[in-house]
Amino acid sequence: MHRAESATSRRRDNGPKSLADCGSFASLARKAGALEALDRALRQTLPSPLREQVRFANLRNNRLVFLASSPAWASRLRLMQAQILASASAVGACASSVTVKVAPQPPVVAVPDQSKPLSPAAATHLRAAAASSTDPEWRDLFLQLASLAETADSPEPPSY
């Protein structure tokens, strides 16, 4: 085997698996659930600032793999290796070492408010529903909703 062939075959072994080699979806879901439970169990034993900066990634070959948001947090987590291994043993995970990789956490994307205000016509219908309702709670709820509607003085949204 040539040197280039050896490197190529090694890369294929370490790369992504085909879907057929991964097993059933149910088995993948079970593994993901088990890893999530182990993540919760291990991170809850860590001090608060550290707990928010690391994530448990995997348990492979008796090695717990964590991801830290920066090299400083990775160092702090490495200093707690004995405690982490003891916690893993307490919850039944067989691990003999801890590996920490630095992987910055993805930024939290703020989702803009997608709600649309009620139109004056909607407010009119809600007031009519309130007037025809015999239940006082429903009447109050309809009137509260109607009060949230845009007034005639509010600017019209631009039409495109």
C-alpha cells in the first residue's frame, strides 16, 4: 500500500459515516438521549460560571469529551478532571480520562418579534363579541384584546 493510499483510507475511517452505518433512527435517538442525560448529570456538579461555558460532547473509548467556549474555560475544566470522573462513575458512566476541546459557542441570534398588531377592524369585531357574550370573563378578555388593536392614529405599515 502506498503512503497516499494509507492516508486516504485513514481519512475515510475517521470521516463521516454513511447513513446505513449509523444504525436506526431509534438507536441514534436513544444514544442522543443518553448523552444529553450524562451532560446534565456532569455539568450540574460544576460551579455555576463554568457550567455555562462548557458542554459535554461525547463518551468515546472511556474518554469524556467536553467542549469549552475558550482556552481559559478549558483549563478550568481540566483542573476538575478528578471530580468529573468521580461524577461520571457515580452515574454509571465508564470513563478514565477527560478531553477538553475549545469550540466557541455559537452566538445567540435574537429573533425579531413576528407578531402583527390587531387592525381597527379586528378590534371592532372583538368589541362586538364582547357585547354579545353572556360570560363576564370572556367579555373582559375580548375587551382586553380589542384594546391592543392599532388605533386610527397609529401609522400604517408600509406596503410593498
